[in-house]
Amino acid sequence: MRRRGFIAFFLNENYIPQKLVSIDKKYLYEKNRQALIHENVQKYLYRLVDDAAEHGNGLLIVSAYRSFD
């Protein structure tokens, strides 16, 4: 299937986003590990998970930013 106007960007193994912050452990499936997300996304992610919980849908974060290491 071909998409019109779709542009793909590929990042090399040396790219590390700026402004990474830790995700609060209460939102993580694996409480014993650190997960990172871009600072600008964090409040929206928390809002999404909290709103889902208020409607009876429990969400936990399984995956976040990962380096190539």
C-alpha cells in the first residue's frame, strides 16, 4: 500500500534526543526499570493514561525511548 505525501526519516545509531526525562514508575509495567520519554510528550502521556484509568481502562507503559546500545 502506497501513501501519498508520506516521508520516512531514518535516524542513525548516534542520535540521542534532547530533553529526555524519566517516566514516573506508577505508569510503568516494569516498576524496576527506568524508561525515558521526551519532555514535551510527558504531560500528554500522563493525561492519556490517567484519563483511560478514569474510564475503567488500565494502561501501563511497556516501551519507551531506547538507544542503540
